Amino acid sequence: MNDKPQGDLADAFCRLIRENGPISLAQYMGESNARYYTSRDPLGEDADFITAPEISQVFGELIGLWLADIWVRAGRPDNVHYVELGPGRGTLASDALRAAGRYGLNPKVHFVEGSEALQLIQRGTVPGVQHHSDVTSLPEDGPLLIVANEFFDALPIRQLLRAAEGWRERMVGLEDGKLSFVFGDKPMDAAVPERWKHANQGTLLETSAASSAIMSELSDRLAAQGGAALIFDYGAKELGAGSTLQAIKAHRKVDVFAHPGDMDITAHVDFGTLRDVAERQGCRALGISTQGEWLTELGAEMRFEGLKKKSPRNIEVLDRQRHRLMADDQMGLLFKVLGVAGKGWPGDASGFLG
């Protein structure tokens, strides 16, 4: 590692570990992603990954229609705020707000975004947007319509392993001078959900305190102020065992220690835990659907057919977009959507079958 330039994040981690011992995976992931996201625009075919709103306008449009529908059924409250977490280039918000505006929903717009590079792009896409460094500074004077697409997957996680002597944390240490996984010696049984405490030796679990904390803050706001939330990401409806940690660079999976600060490190989202947190804080969970199911229920097929009639030359492109968003072997099955309703807002909503 000595051939790397001074200031390289891998070198910084190695020095820290040599001086103080292993660090948590949450610290490694958090600092790596903070460096990564604040230094670039990671989206697009020529960058590291592409998200649903960049694939097709249909994704954002249907989100806008969903928000308009629940807002209308809530009685069209005034002073409503659109909030997006990790809004990328602002594409989703632009498409959603355009669709929602057809039904009279024209909210104030707030982005939770820490990257100055992306903030600059977002201001060009959504003029007048107000930026926030975290969710604690969001407005308190009206209902919130919250959207988070591929936001929670990049939040830090911990990995816990059931060893012979009990639960231990999988941490980041050094092996032959290089970053590698090691196991801590402190008991971690208290951090394990009750139903997993007596799991078989070798069982590995992932938890995310950061995800729970942010979901708790958002749910507190919805319970107090009203509103609704849609959370899209890849993950499971309920917590399962096994590692889902991965790193992506130039649309390819790479080793999670290969380029800290220069790759996207993510893990699958535990939607069941996010749902439980929302309900504990006084919100109503509307359901968890696959992205394919949700888009189908919202009329995505009809919208794509309409676009093909308007632009026959783009039929093949539109078919590829639809397949990528909705097919089981693409984003349709792996990606989920959690709906949450706040105080006084409708408890049923399109797209959620229970």
C-alpha cells in the first residue's frame, strides 16, 4: 500500500488501524461513502451506476401521481413540502413534480444532499430547491411528502457473526498490511434481534443503526406533521441471514476494500425493520411491494404504451426501459417500495397489496 499517493483513504484507514486496532465496518463504510458521494456525480452509463429515474421518466411520473392522489384524498392540505433524500441529479423530483402539478399539487421542494457537486446539478434541474445536510433541519410547518430512492442502501451497516462463544462483530483490520475482515472480541448479543439470538453458529446478520435513526426521525415528523413517504431500494421485506455487502465501480462489482472513497459501497435494505420503526413512532405502514408490482398497479404498462404511440421510433428503447424497471430478472423483484402514512392521512394507497 506504500505505492499509493499520500492522502489516499486506504492509507488513512491502514494508519488508523495500526495505531488503534480494528475499526467497525460502519465506520469504514460511512467514511468511504462520504468521500465518494461528496466528490463526484456517480450516476449514468459512463459513471458508476444508474438509478430508476435515469432509466425512464415513467418512474418519477408515477411517484408524482401517487403523491398527488394521497394528497387529494387527505383533503389537499396547504403548505405541503416535497422532500427527497439522496436526489441524484434531481431527475426523479423533476418528473414527479411535473406529474403532480397536473392535479394541483405544487409543494415547496427540499433535498437532503451532502454533495456540493450534485447540489449544483440539482439547482439547475429543480430551480428554487432548498438543500439540507440532514433530515433534522427539514421544515416543521406542514405535511411532508418524502421520497427516498436508493438512499438507505448506502448507509453504514454492522455485520454480526454467531461464533462458538456467542455473537461477535465483523470488523475491518489488517492482514499482511492490507485491509481485510477480522472479528472483534467483544460480546454483541445485545445488538442481535431476539428471534436470532440462538441462531446456528456461523450465522451472519446485518444491522443499520443509521437507517433506523433516519427512519425514526422521518416517522416522528410524519406522525406530528402529517404526510406520506415512499422508500425505494433493493433489499428484503424481512431480515435474513448472510452478507449483502458489495462495492460498485464503473457498473461492476469490485472488492469492498479495493478503492475506498472511489467506489459505491452498499448493502441490501431491511424493509421490515424500517416498517417496524415507522409504526413504533406512530405512523401507519401502507405495505411493502416489489418495484415491479408497484409500478404495474400504478399503470406503468399503460404509460409505456402511450409513450410508444407518441414516439414509434423509440419502441425498442421504451421496451428496454420497461424491462429494466419492472422485470423480475432486472429491478422488478429485487427492488422494493415501502409506503408510510402520517397522522390523519389515508391508510390505503395505490400500489400496495398488503
